[in-house]
Amino acid sequence: MPYPYASDRDEILSRLRKIEGQVRGIQRMVSEDAYCVDVLTQISAVVSGVEKVALRLLREHMKGCVADAVRSSDEGAEKIDEVLKVVERFLQT
């Protein structure tokens, strides 16, 4: 069974490729001794991009996997706990 994000896979992969390019750009900036604030600005953009991808995946997981588990089985509480642990990890960073 495909995961809920399967319908958005191309868009997610596109965003991840963009983030990958930004990281390579940051590496280049550091190797060329770019101004610290400029490097930090680019790092902020990467972090923001990764967070947006993560939130999109979380949204799809909640709408798909978690909702299905709550409706159809005793796994609902486990899925909710799983999501809470993921959210806690994001909040700790």
C-alpha cells in the first residue's frame, strides 16, 4: 500500500532537490569564505524548506495513516503516540 504522500511524491522530491542544491550552495559559500551572515541566511532558508517538507509529510500522515488507524483498529492510540513523539522531536530542535 502506498503511503499517503505518494500522490505528492514528485512535488516533495522537487522540494528536496531544491534543498539539496541550497546545501551545496552553502558548502560553496563556506569554501569561498563568504560573509557569515550570508551563510546563516542560506542555512535559515534550508531549515525552513526542510520544515515545510516535514509538515507536509506530517499532514498527510495524520490524514491517512493515523485517521485510518483510529477509524478501523486498536492501533489508533499507538499511531497518535507515534505522531506526538515526532512532533516532540521537532520542538526540541
